Amino acid sequence: MGSAKRRRMARKKMGGSHASKNVPMENIDRRVREKSTWIMHKFMDREKFETAGDANEFIEKIYNSEKLNSYVPESPKDRAQMMAYDACQKTGNARKEMALKAIDISENCADAYVILAELEKNPQTKIDLYRKASAAARKTLGEKAFTEYRGDFWKILGTRPYMRAQEGLALSMEFWQNG
């Protein structure tokens, strides 16, 4: 089976087969697509692989099973992140409520603050929420990550909430100043 077909099957299993809803993939929130990668990382973190082939075999096994759909987060931090990813599939008030629940689960869920900022109309409140997101992500990552991952932040899945917060903050401040 080709890799494109496996990805389509995995998206369908994750409830993300947007092709059937006639929604172009470029219009899908990137966090929706990131969720399955995040779950795969969680499964892989539990394993010890001798070779790259062993890791690839494991990935194939997971993608060809229902395991991605059955992942249960073990920590409040992971439950909150999963809730934030799920919120990205919602709109309006449902999206906001799920983001607020994610913050209730873990006050350091940066993506939940980012979602709230994206929904916010008031420019100053939007900026404040992006600042909270940035601070939450920084606290979760720890200061060591900022030297260890320098130059590779977008490649590291765990740093993406921080990068989203920084991007949103920069764009919001620029818009507000140049309005």
C-alpha cells in the first residue's frame, strides 16, 4: 500500500477525512493535522527501537490499526493538549468552550490560549491572550529548550504551541500598531 493511501486511511480513521466534506486540505487548521503526529509521538515515546526499520514497522502497525483513535492521554498536560487539538475541529462557541476546558485541565496549555486569542475581537485582550500563551509554552518547555532547540523550533513538535503564540502576538501587535 502506498504512503499516500496510508495517510488517507489514517485521516479517515482520525475523523479527519476532509476530502469527503469537500474542504481543501489547505483550509484545515494545521493543528487538526498535527494531532495524529502528536499522538504517534506519544506512542513512540513509550517504545525503544533498535533500528529505524523497527520504528517504521511500529508506525505502520499503529497507522493500520485503531490505536490512533483510542489514545488516552495520561497527564493533565496531555489531556489539555488533546482537548485543544479537538477544539480546532470546532467553530464558534464550541471551540471557545473546549479551549476554556483545556485551560481548566492545565493552566499551561498554550494552544488553548492561542485559540482564545484567535477568537477574540478586542485587540488588547487578543495580545494579552497571546502573551499568556507564550508564557505558558515557555513554562512548559523550560528555559533549556530555548538553547537546545535553537534553529529547529518548527521541527520540534513540542515547541509549536510556543511558535504559534509568538506568531500570533507579533501579527496582532503589528496590526494594532499599523491598524
